[in-house]
Amino acid sequence: MNEEKVESWNILNKYVPFAVVIGLVAGSFYLGVLTSKVSIYEKQLGIGNGQGNTLGQKAVVAANPPSNPSPSNNPSAAPAVAKDVKVDPVSATDHIRGNKNARIALIEYSDLECPFCKRFHPTAQQVVDTYKDQVVWVYRQFPLTQLHSQAKKEAEATECAAKLGGNAGFWKMTDKIFEVTPSNNGLDLTTLPDLASQIGLDKTAFTTCLDSGEMADKVDAQEQSGVNSGVNGTPGNFLLDTKTGKTVEIPGAVPFDTIKQAIDAMLKQ
């Protein structure tokens, strides 16, 4: 009886490790296949770059990234690319922050419910603070309504704020929405009048403007401007050198250093 137990134990010692190895190999193979399928699926949808909300040519859905995505640790990701593209020049109707006569314009097409736009917002502010009179920040509406159904109404809210409070009112409302929204349709639209009141606007006048839908066409026009420039995701960023006419595209929520390198190169020309 003891000899039978010893023999059984020897058989287990001999074959169990082999079975474990086979199981690990099979599991690794399955994981690799699954990862490849996910990667292919992301490419087909035009998502998964980790730096911006993008609409694929045929897709109207995308993976929802975290509400507070961590900043990129790869400054070389999505490098600045010089492009022969027409971007609408800065005009009196634009929402600007900084020196309107600056040589370099950072033109951003943005979605107020996009978590990557929320991440990029302080980065763009850092650019203006760093370069002062040399760079102006131009904000244009680009709500991805297929992804964020509330974004357009929020964009209209900032336009109403501009109507009632001028350029300063626009930026206060934009800053406030980015501050409080968790992104991905996380902001309750019924709170917009309260936010307007918090930044010093007349709540009744604001509500009347927002409910009328009078700013919808203005938002649509800015979005079309982005489409004409090839924007298909947010934030869609361009650096426009008003001296040379050169345009550099920097898509996505890139880190400050990436933009700095492109601006420094422009200023040397």
C-alpha cells in the first residue's frame, strides 16, 4: 500500500509541473489574441491613443476614459507636426486669452465634456503664463455630440456668458465648467444657471439666453471651422505663426514641454 502511494506521488511530481507549464502557455496565447483584438478594435474606432477623444471615420462611440486621467508621462507622444492646412485666422469674434497681437496663436478646438480637454485646459493656461505677450490662446467650440450629448448645451452656455459678460465672462464660465464637471456627460445641465450666477452673471438673463437656443448657430459655426481644418477629435490644437503663416498641428492633451518645443522653434524663425 505504501509503495502504491509513493508511486502515485512520483507520477504527480512528474506530470503536474508539465501540466502547469502547458496551462500558462495556453493562457498567455489567449491573452495575446485578446489584446490584439482590442488593439485592432480601437484602431477601427479611432480611439485608444490615450491623449484625446477622437471620432473614427465610421464610429460614433468611443471608450470612456477616466474622469480624471493622469497626465502623460511621454512628452514625445503625439509630436508637433507641420501641416499645410488652412486654419481660420484669429478674428474679433474669437474668444482669446492673452495678447491679441501676439505672434503665435494657440488655437484650440475643444469639448467641455471631454476629459482630455479638461486635462489640457491648465496646460494651455501655462503656455500663456509662460510666453506672456508672445502667445495668445484662442478657444473654439468643438462639441463631440456623438460622445458627449451635453457638450453642445454647455458650449452654448459659455457663449451666453460671453454675450452677458464679454470675453471675461466667457472665460470665467469656461473655467468654471471645466472645474466642476467630472467629464463624460457628468455635469447636470440644470446647474448651469447657478454656475453663471457664481461668476457674477444675471441668472435670469442667462437662463433666457440659454433656453432660447440663440447660441446654437454660433457653436455650429466654430465646429465647422474645426472640421474645415481637419479636426476630428478633441482637443484639436494648432499653433499659428502670424508672422510666417506656418501652422503646426498638435492634437491631443499633450504635455507643456511638447508645445514649448514647437513654440520655441517658431520663435527662432
